[in-house]
Amino acid sequence: MFHVEHLTKPPMQLNSTNNPSLLFSFEEALFQGLPEDKGLFMPVQIPEIPKELIPQLDKYTFQEIAFQVAKALLNGEIPDKDLQKIIESAISFPAPVVMLDDHTAVLELFHGPSLAFKDFGARFMAKAMAYFNKETESDLIILVATSGDTGGAVAAGFYQTPGIQVVILYPSGKVSPLQEKQLTTLGENIHAFEVEGTFDDCQALVKEAFLDQTLRSKLRLSSANSINIARLIPQIFYYWEAYKQVSGMGKPVVFVVPSGNFGNLTAGLIAQKMGLPVHCFVAATNANDIIPEYLNTGLYNPQPSIPTLSNAMDVGNPSNFARILNLYGSTWNIIKDHITGYAFSDIETEQAMRQIFLHHNYIMDPHGAVGYLAWRKYQEKIKNEALGIIFETAHPAKFLEDVERILSQKIDIPYNLQSLQAKEKRSTPIAVNYLEFKMHLLEAFEKK
């Protein structure tokens, strides 16, 4: 059995990216979501997996690897027996690597219930919250802003979880029809708010709610976006799982990550700090090119988000940038040595989708296609010496209309998406107005 001993240090401690002197437990960070100083929670120390275990990864299952990585990070915060149950329940579907050619692979992260990579984080978080929440009488309110896949994954992950209510904010008209169905058709403890604005507007409403002490004195609030550290931890797992599957090829590994809020890439950077052998990370973005520009110039210049074909990446001010700075001491020269960034237009994305289908007989969604473009660009720099693992973050059927239009090809819709099409949408339309949003929350959830 792949086995990492508990460290002699205390259980996982976290601090704020804005104030390293304040310490929090994993449970506190899990439920608080954001520190009060507007920073983000980060581990005080990142443990290393013993080097001698890395060549043996191929002997272990995905669940065994996930358990040991989580165990190393949490270091006893959740007893091993309970943590193992959480992992077995949450990580119950595969993350296979598919080879397109000798130097290009795809990590398929869409085999969970909502057909998106965010299923890993949402399910782990739901199980962890349920574990810590089981002795508490008042409901926990999960606030989530989504640009596409997060909401569906959180809705599926938390659906019918006792003692937890989920509030999802999404930008009206800016998610795909099937994505919207995933957010708005479950009912019960899942509540959807359709915001007349952008994803950044949705995220701003969520952040303001967390910083509103009056609201927090009346409601127990937490987050399930990638700003919550519990979302990042399970995203670390599949970096190790992907490396395991290709380690026998003997090539340097480059992870190519379609990026919006940069939680997925941040998880990879943590995996690397834990000892995972990674040659480089490639951040692939659409027209929202804030991070590629930073990597090129050293200047971070957030902008209003631009709507694109790859809508889950339409983020103009990525929250997890603060975590990337934290990992590397805000040193631009070090960051750009670890991450290369490229940005592409919708026209280039459509061309790439056609090229992938023509040359590899593989149907890729728009986000993965942006990753494919970034890998091809990076290959020009390294002369084909590495293996690029492109993250395919969502099933192409989630973007059915665009994929079929671009490829002139009918694609199969998985059953769990087909079943949504006949269901009735239920959402509450709101303006970009925090006081209106706050009123809705208090009316729905405050104990009278």
C-alpha cells in the first residue's frame, strides 16, 4: 500500500495570503471560505511525498494515491478512517489519459456526474463539509459564483446533503443551455440566481456577502468556488494520477491547463511543491489574457471579462493569482520560469477543434481546444522533447450547439445530460445589486 506517515507537526495549518501570522485549521478555512482580510487561505507548509514512492505510483489505484496526498496535506485533521471514506465516496470515477500522438495526451476530467473536472473538488468538499457539519443544528449556506461548470458540479456534489443549502449565482445568457439546466433543475437544497451581468459581477456579489459581518452574524456562510481551499486539494489528486499513467514513457511532463480563475493550475503548482516531477505548466487562456500578459511583462492588469466561446474561462481578475504569488513569494522571475502562458481567439479555437477532429478523430470541447493550441505553441519552443498532457475539463456535449456547429457533426449526449433537457428551469433573476441579493438570502434562510 502506497503509504505516507503523518508528519510530527500539528494538523494542517493555513494562513491568509494577506496576513501570514494568523493561523487557521482546515475546518475553519473550509467553512469560512475567505479570511476576513480579503486574502485567500493557503497552507502554511506544503508536505513532500517521499521521492522513493514516486517511481512506484503505477502500483496504486487513483483512490489510494488521492488518500495519501490528502493525508499528507491534512496531517490528521480528519482521522484516516474517515478520510478514506470521504475519498472513496468522492473520487469514485476515473481520470484517464488518452494519447493523441507520441507527444500529446489528453487528461479526461469529465467522467463525474456533472461531466466536468470540478466534480472532483465539489464532491470532496461536500463530503468534508458533511463530516464536520454533522453535529451542527443550523444550516450551512454555500455561496457559489459560476462561469459555467462550477455550478453544475457543486449542485450535483451537494444535492440532498443534509444541513447544507446551496446558492448558485450565474451570469444570465452567458452559460450554455445544458450548463444552465444543471444549475436550475434540481431544486430541494439547490437555489439558482440568474444575474444580469458577468461572471465577475457574480463573484463580486459572493465576495461582498462573505465580507458582510451583519449578514454573517445571521447566516452560516461558506464557499464552494475554487477560492475555497477544499476545492484545490482534490484537484491536486489527478495531477499525480495523470503522471502515474505516463511515467513509463520516460518523457518530461508538461501540464497544459485551460485557465479562467486559475484554481486548477494552482493545484498543479502545489502538486509540484509536494514533489511531483513537472517540467513546466502551460496556462492556456482565451481573450481574457490577464495572466499570459503578466507572465510576459511582469504587470498584472485585471480587466472586465470578455465573453468568449470557452465561457468557463471568461474571468478578467483571476482570484487564484494571489495564491500563485504566495507560492513563489511574488517573484515574477520565478513564476515565469514555472508557468508559460498563451492566449487565443475564438476563431483560433474553432479552427483547433476542427483540426483535432480531422487529424486525431477526437472531439474536444472549446476549453480543451484552447489547451491544444497552447501545447502546439509551446512545442515550437521545446522542439518536441516533452509529453504535453492537455486537460479536457468538460465533456463536449456540455457545449452541444457550438461543438456541432463547428464540427458539422452530431455528437452523442450522455444520458445524465439528456435527462435534463425536459426538466423545468427554476431560477431567481436579480440585478447586479448587493442589497437586493442580501435581502433574498435573509428572506430565504434567516431563522425567524
